[in-house]
Amino acid sequence: MGHRKGVEAVREAVRTAGEVGIRYLTLFAFSSENWSRPEAEVSDLMGLLKAFIRRDLADLHRQNVRIRVIGDKNNLRGDILPLLLEAEDTTRNNTGITLVIAFNYGSHDEMTRAMQALAVDVAQGRLTVDQITPERIASKLDTAGIPDPDLVLRTSGEERLSNFLLWQAAYSELLFVPELWPDFNREVFLNALKIYAGRERRSGGLSQPTLAVGS
């Protein structure tokens, strides 16, 4: 029941983000470690994700939402990969908020795949070791072309990143709220943004006033 109510929280979060002008919203839908959960729970989560895409894709498309999926797409079960690819392809040309769905995602796995891709480029002579820069590493990550997050918000009172966007969140503001995700509503979201807006951004230099979430 909590997972089902969490889907409603997703819808409200997307609506709220669009209303306040956030350009990118990334939701951690399913981690690469979540496969170790009980089979019944995994099956239920897969069913919810498929139902969300089938039921909400047309509505998100009408709202001009662009969907981007990050995470390891290799060896995904059954019909889940075609649905994810359909969601991306259907909304590819939309110009509103970009909803980034992290599915079968883990930051360690993402960075490992990026390093392997760079190693192949070096081994095949397309790249030298000296040419491996932070920018080139970022270009090999699942989030290539997506701005780094201004704010990483964690629900449920947990105060850890749980292998989420570790590279990208190097200079993000972190905010931990006590509400469980199923209880994450518009009021909680707007209050979190208010707290964020009162912070000063620092990126290793002088402080910068916070003006907006997203890019």
C-alpha cells in the first residue's frame, strides 16, 4: 500500500515541480541493489512501474514532460525495458520539465560502467590517459547532458545518499526530511524548496545566493 501511495506522490511531485519552474526532477525509482528484496515485493514494484507508465505516459506527454531514464538497461526483465524506451521516445521532443527516472540505478555501478567505457577508448587508441578529465568522465555517465542537481532531497528521516548521484551531487545542497515518500506532498515539497532558497551555494569558492532549483 505504501508503494501504491508513493505513485500518487510521484504525480504530485511532478505537478509541483512544473508549477514552480523546476526544469529537471530526478526520482530514485528502483536501485540496482533493490533486486535483493523479496521476490513478491520486487514483482509488485515492477507492476507499479509498468502501470504508472501505461496509465500516466499520455498525460505526461500532454503536459510537455520529457522523460529520461538513467541506470543499467542491460538484462532487464520481461517487458519493462520496452516500456521505459517507449516513454523516452514518446516524450523525446517535449520542452517542459525533464523527469529523470533512476531505474536499476546505482552510482557505483554507473561510475564503473563509465570507467570501463573510458578504458576501452584508451585500449583502442581513441583516448590517452592524460585526456581523461572530469568533463570526459561526466560525458560517460548515465546523466550526460543533464545538469548536476542543485538540491538532493532525501525522505523518511534517513540521512545518507544511498548510492545515489554520488558524482553529480559533489556540490549539491543536501536536505533530509522526516516524511516518508508516500506522505511527500505539495506542502512538504514547497517547504523543502523554501529551506533550500535560504541557503548560500558554495562550490569551493565564494558563496553564491541560491536562486532556483533545477537548471
